Amino acid sequence: MNSFARPSAAGLVATLSDEEVRQLYYYWEGFARPEQLPPKGNWTTWLLMGGRGAGKTRAGAEWIRSLADAGTSPIALVGETMTEAMAVMVKGESGIIRVTPEAERPRISGNVLRWPNGVVAEVLSATDPERFRGPQYAAAWCDEIGKWPDAEAAWDMLQFGLRLGDWPRQLATTTPRPTRLIKRLLTEPGTITTRMPTADNAGNLAPGFLETIVGRYRGSVLGRQELDGELIEDDPGALWRRDMFQRWQGGDIDRIVVAVDPPVTGHARSDACGIIVAGQTGERAVVLEDATLKAASPLAWARRAVAAFDSHRADVLIAEVNQGGDLVKSVIAQVDETVPVIAVRAKRGKWLRAEPVAALYGRGLISHAAGLTALEDEMCALGIDNRSNGHSPDRVDALVWALSELLLSGAQPRLRRI
């Protein structure tokens, strides 16, 4: 053996004192990959997109630790929900608490973190953008923005509060999804984008994960997004593609319907209530408005649906009654008992119900009015698991009911002969 051979890492560690080992353990810059470290230069947003297990959370937690060490305060920590933010960003295996030396760790009180040097961070939920009104921050870490339900609203509200200090900055860590917010950030002048595939972090992942998950999905569309960190604009297996969306140029409309997909429950954490307005013009149809809302009560979505009915002078309101039964019709009647309601009941999964409607798009029979980006994003993300970007496709459900009534019901025999 060569007596000058380089000693192993374990051999080096064995020569260190306990204090030196502790310092080495928390010396992030010494073993971080270059893409996990903050970019050089002047930037406002660091968009860190990577596959599952690529080390995004560790990079985010270490960045917050460095800001706290430098005295940057206050800081916003924004997750999809409060539960996820606390479980992943703060207390997770690679979260802020774990990456900080014990003597320097922040104390947690409610949704606030307080460091020994006086730095403060507030944990926020992206599902409640109104909570961003009022507070001001010097920096922010936003996790999994590709999953945020109303991403642009939450992001925009945060921007108004990011105004303290000499250099307000934010880090957005996410598995890439072709959402409107992510595509917008990619083109903004103040954004620097870093990409990290899962394979780059193989040394820190369980062998079983690499063999089973990576092996199973490598090369697939899902694998390219979830493992390689690629931004896939259109899923080849999706029912809809963006080139299917034709813009409506205006004209006469023969019949207008408002379709409602009510949430199962009626509180602040319920799914959104899908409300879509569509009209028929001959053998074609046009989607006129997406009035979907996150309603805290059944009466709130009923008022929105009736308002859409009145403003478009619609002919009928279509409501799915799988969950609410007669309650759905009675809630609408509380707002306006003169509105005619057709109750529909789903007997097949969302994907199967959507297939005939997607075929209408494929034949060029459907046009969209301007301003339906959120609906179109949800349509292009609808998976065989009946979810869209991990969420219930409330807009798509309402769209399917509206277009099915206009062009696929028994009242339209001429279309079915084509």
C-alpha cells in the first residue's frame, strides 16, 4: 500500500475532537453541492427546481440559517399549508431545526420562530393569502410553489410585504410543474433558476428508493418531472394539450348554462367550488367564464353561482348532487328559488367523464374566452388518478358537466350524428 495514500473520510473524522466533528457536521459550505448554494450576483428570486429527494429542502433550510446568522429579520416561511410548512420546512429531517447547531436553534412559539440573536421568522400558509396583508419581511422561503392552490394570489400578496432591509430576497423551492406562477418566474428579470435532478443526491438517499422508485419511473414523463426536475409543459398522456384551446372571437350564443361542482364540505379548508359558464352556438360551444371560488360556506358558492347565472342571463344551472343531494338544490333556492336547476349525479370517475368532452376539443368544437388560464392549467394537469397537480379538479368537473349538457346530452342528437 502506498504510504502516501489519501486517508478515508472516516479516517479523517477519527482524528478530530468532538468539537471539531460538531463544527464539521454543521459546515454546510464544505459538503453542499454548488447548485444548493445561493447564486452569486444580484437577484430577487432564487427559483430552485429539483426532483424528489434532490436536496431542495436542505438548501432552503441552510439558506434560512445563513440569513439568521447574518441577522436578517423578519423572515417569511411559506408552505402549501401550515401543517406541511412546520413538518417539512421547520421540523423535517432536513428542516431548519435539524440543520442548526443546538445552541443556535430557534424557539418555536405557535407559528413564530425566534433565534437567540433576535431574528424572527413567521410560518405562513399559501392557502390563506389574506394573512400576508400587513406584515413586512426582509426575506422569504417559499416551499413547493408548484402545489400551491392559488399560487399567483399568494405569491403576489407576499411581494407587497417583502420590503424590509437593503436587499429583500426570496427562495422558491419546488418540484417543477407547468403552473402559471412557475412559468412567470422563469421569465422575470430578477429570477435566477437552479435545477437539481434526484440522481445528484444519490449518496444521501436510501438504496431502496433509488432501485424501486427511480428505476420504475426513469425516462417516463412523470419521472422526468418528479426525478429529473424538468418542467414538462404538456403531459403526453393527458386528455388536453394547450394547443387544443381556441380563442373565441365573439358571436351569437343560442343557449347558456352555469355548471357547479360543490365541495363535499363547507368550511375554509374545503375543496374549491367549481363554477363554469358555457354557451352553445350551433354545433359548437364556448367557455365564457370560470367563476370558481374557495367558499367557506355553501351559501357563499350558491351566491356566486346565481350571480354568474344572472350576469350571463343563463338558461339553466347544472349542479352535481353526489355529495349534497337535495341540499345542493335547496341552498341555491335560498339565494333565488326561481333559478331552474338540473341535478346531475356522477356514476363514473372524473377521468372517464372527461374523455368525451376532451374529444370535443380534439375535434375543434370548443372555444375559450380570454382569462381562463387557471382552468386550462387544471385541464392539462388532470391525471389518470383523477387529480390535477395533487388537487381535486373542481374547475374541470364543472366544465365537463356544462359541455356535456350543451353538446352531449340527448337534447342534441344532431351533434352525435357527426
